[in-house]
Amino acid sequence: MENQQLLNIIDQLTLKEKIAQLIQLSGVAFDAKDSEITGPLEEMNMDLDTLHHTGSVLGISGASEVIKLQKEYLKHNRHGIPLLFMADVIHGYKTIFPIPLGIGATWDLNLAEKSAEVAALETAVSGVHVTFAPMVDLVRDPRWGRVMESTGEDPFLNSEFARAFVRGFQGKDLTNDVGRVAACVKHFAAYGAPEGGRDYNTVNMSERQMREHYLPAYKAGLDEGAELIMTSFNTVDGIPASANKHLMKDILREEWGFQGVLISDWGAVKELIPHGVAEDEKEAAYKAMRAGVDIEMMSPCYVHHLEELVQEGSIEEAEIDQAVLRVLQLKDKLGLFENPYRGADELREKEVVLSAEHRKAAREVAAKSFVLLKNQNQTLPLQRDKKLALIGPFAKSKDILGSWSWLGAQDQAVSIFDGFVAKTDVANLVVAQGCEVETSTAEMLAEAIETAKNADIIVLALGEAAWMSGESNSRASIQLPAVQLELVKQIKALNKPIVTILFNGRPLDLHGVFEESDAILDVWFPGTEGGNAICDVLFGDVNPSGKLTMSFPYSVGQIPVYYNHFNTGRPQSGPYGTRYLDIPIEPLLPFGFGLSYTTFTYSEMQVTSTVLTKDNPIQIQVDVTNSGELAGEEIVQFYIRDIAGEIVRPVKELKAFEKVSLQPGERKTITFTLTEEQLRYYHSDLQWQSDPGTFELFVGPNSRDVQSIKIILK
């Protein structure tokens, strides 16, 4: 449809109908009958006429339900403008993939894209048009619950994953490919940097820091074509994002040229009042509209006050028209004017949702997301003829989907026990729970100890419950619960090999687990096929290749601890260097870390020149050899450091990586190309440029264990 046709539709709308297009309500609101105002409508003091012209709905899915609601809605909408359906499909619709932090640990952009593609298809055939994903917030504080929804602490890696997820959700032709959905990048901006790691809390940083570390992933997602972006709950430089004109207009609209839909998060417009920048709903509506928020999600400020603000001249009706146009353009791009039931297909829904093919994809991604944190004396992979004891709160638990799995059903999930039964002779397996996630009894502990006595190797299935991470689920202590640490202590006393399987939505303080375990496999929340994928790795059918995208702290007292930090004027040497008296300053496990069942040997790195100019990039080469006895995958990482900049520069910055698959004894040459543009950064005047001088280049298997060489930028 041409823009002029959409403008003609807008011309036919009353001001009240225009404003209704800028409202998003939950599906419960549409349960209202013709003469009955209940639920959200009653709470927000909205009438049925507003409901019949509301632009979008969230939280409704299922082809039958969506078709039914769309038909009913179109009976009342006098202009025939279809309703837009949105939902939180974060790491799977009903086929649940690992949490995004786990998908990030694959360092595999193709797998990330595939996970989003599968989620998009299941979502689309179920009638939903938009997913509130990907979340691309950079995170450095694992206390924050929504760490699980991020891909980590590095701006470059987050940007690459942002692009991959958008490609997977939207495909190449959103209009004609009804098996895809529109992506909404979130949360703009810097939501992942709340003080104290406490959700919704204040964010305080310079614009230079925000531009360099936090904004790149949002821009990458938008550059890849994401149709929507969501405001964050937090303040930025003292102004809540949903009222922040500098963010939303100066940067997002003017500088970046974003023409898509800007939607608030749930209730965020009305929350300008408790934030303290709006005295009442009217001022909240005024400030959000002036900041450019197109859709107000689940609060009534627009519907109650925009008409009044236009009538008194505080808001130009043209501003509302522009917001409505963006909403209609999205509906048009999705083909909803031609087919309001786009994608919704009950028969197709039964075929593809939780299909064998999708389960297979989830199993593959899960296995590639696991990070082998420790493997002393080659305890893993397990030998099938050994007597195994499977012990712990997650031994038979199906609470392995993680937060934000929405429609994922635990009864469809594969537990570790299920995986063992499918993989091994159960005659060699004994099982005990040992404890709940946070509670235990003397009897449970005693049973676990007796069970372990009858085994050659003990597999401990430990971790956080899914509710311990996710939105509003921050934790001040990120150790495992005390009952689980006591279980580890008692089992350790038996002096038998211990393999610990960790379920978690964040990096953990592993004291009480790391030293006591012979092997540790971090499986995050692995999703629907978790148990099968875990056993694939435990028994060596899949060689673990995941690497951390967030540092694991030695102690919560270090937080935030991240690899790309600044140096100080007094580095950690001498009695007055930067240090703690009681703990190291380095994390327990660094960014990029992950072991394999095989070993990889790196040759000395070579460069084609030690002088780099704007017109002459250089190449960095290193030979990587599989020096072990099993086939495996290695993630080769390339970092740089600007030795002396106009602004203090990080001690390392990831610039490229390559995942390479090698047979035993096989060697491959990995080549990275470095350009002058990759050495640019935001200066004190916010100019994006490089500084001539000395740079150090690093190559290695993680951010800590690297070799280096110096070059000059002229």
C-alpha cells in the first residue's frame, strides 16, 4: 500500500480513533462484552469504543484464538484497520531453546539465527505478528536477573548476535514470508547497567561510554532491519527513557534515521510519575509523545490526555498523525490490510509447533551452548560401563526452560534423567534427589549419600530455579543455595569423582562447587531438549565447544567484573597497586573461556605488516591444531588494545572471532583482517575516530590466555 493511501486512512480517523491506534492492551482487555467493562479496561477507565480501535494487543496466541479475536475486532472497527498481535517470544515459542545467554555461549551466529527462525515460524502460524525480541542490552553485573536474556558483556559480540536474531525472526521478505515475524529490539537504552544490579534501577553513565559500549548492539539490530524498538524502564542521564528526547529523537530518529515503531515497555509511560519527571498522567502523556513514543503499552496516559493536549495546543495533531502512520506502515508491511489473519493456520500450527524437526534444532543449539568449566583428570566424557549416581534437585526436574519461556511446557521438556534413560543402560544408574533447590531434609541428604556410595562416579545436578533469574529477579548473593553447597560437601567426603551439571540464568559465584568438583558443565537453562543435549555431551557424542560471554566472578564483591575494563594509574603490582586485600581482582573464569574434550595448540601469530594505515589493512594469521584425540571445535578470538589514546582505552577489545572444526591432528590457518576503522572509538568530543600510535594485538582461546604482537597505526 502506498503511503498516500495510509495517509488517506488517517485523514478519515477521528482524533480519538487515532489515539486508540497508539494504545496496546493485554488480551484480557478484549474479553469485555458489548455492554460490560471489566479487567484492564475498568482499571484504566477506557470505554468499548477505544477498545474497538485499539491498535495492538499483547499476550494472545494460538491460531484459533487470534482469528476469532481479529474477526470480532473488525466487526467493530469502522475503518477495517486490523489489530496487531505482539508477544514475548524470547528464546522459543513452544519449542524452547537455551536462554539467550546460553545461545550467546555458542559463539555461533548461524545457530542463533536458526533458533530465531524456528521461534518465528511457530509464532507466526499461531497468529502473532511481532515478538519483543531480541534483547540486546549489554550486561556487566550478574546480580541483575535479566542477564539470562542478554548475550553478554561485549559490545561487538552482542551486536553480531543482535543482527543474527533479527535475521532469524524477520527473514528477507517480511511482507510475503508469513512464517516470519517482526522483531523488536530492546531495551533502549542501557537497561543492562542498573546500579546495584537491581532491575529498573537508575543508570548513570557518560554519553561517551553509552555510545561506545551500550548503543552499538541496538544500532546493529536496527541496521539489520528490525521494525520496532522498545524503550527501557530506566533513567538515562537523569531522564527516564520513555521521556528522553535526546535518546529517542536526536539519536534514534535523527542520527540513526530509524523510521520504525517506537513502543514503550509495559506501563513505562505512566511510570514517569513515580520516576519524578511527570506530575500526573497528562504530563506523562505529553513527555512521552514529545519524546516520540508511538505506542503506549498497558497504561492509559495517551487515551486519557492526548486529545486534551492537542486541543490546548501543547501537542500538534501532526505528531500523533506521524505516530499513527508508523503503526499503519508496520501493519501494511506485515500484509495485514490484505490478510488480517496473516500466518494464523490451525492445521499448520499442529504440524510445526514442537515438531520433531524443531526439537532436533533445539537439541543441537543446546549442546553447542554448554560450557565445560573444568575437567580435571579427563573425568568427562563419562564411560558407559561405569556405575553412575545422578543426584541433586535437577536430577529429574523439568524446570529447565528458564525465564521468558512463556508457552513452553515443562511436561514437554526432557530432564537429565530422561536423557540418561535414552542414552545408557539404566542398570548402571542410581538416582536420588538429595535436596530441593533451596530446602532439604536429613532424610533426603542421607539417601543421597547412600546412593552415591553405590556408584563409581557421581553426577550432581545443581543450580538455580528458573524463577531466580529473569525480570525483577535480581540476587544479591549469586552462590548456589546453602542446601546445595552442603550436599556437595557431604558427597565430596566420599572421595569419588564428581561431575557437576549447573543450571543457571547468570554467571555464579562457584565457591563451594568449583574446588570440590572434578568436572563442571554449565548448561544454563537449556530448553525443551535439555536432558538429551546434556547426555549427548556427558557421554561424548558431542564435544563441548561453548565459551563464556560473561566473566564468572571470583566473588560478588568484585562485581562489576568484566574483561574489557580500563587499566589504572597503579596497576596490580606493588603494595599500592589496585587490589583487594582478601580476594584476587581477576574473575574466576574470564570472558571467552571454555574447555573441550580435546586440546588445541596455537602457533606463533604472524602479521603481514607491523604498520597499519587507513588505506592498507593488515592480516593476522595463526595456525590452530587439534592436538588431542577427539574431533572438536575451537573458537579463536582476536582482541586489540590501544596503548595510548585520547581517552583511556580498555585493556582488551574483541574485534573478531572464528569457530573452526578440526579432526585429531588437523591444522588450519585462521586469518583475521584488521582495518583502521576497527581502531576507532568515541573521543571526548564524541567524534568517532582513531589515534595514530602503538596497538597491541592478541589471539587466543579466551580473553586471558593470549599471545600478542605490537603494530603501529600511521
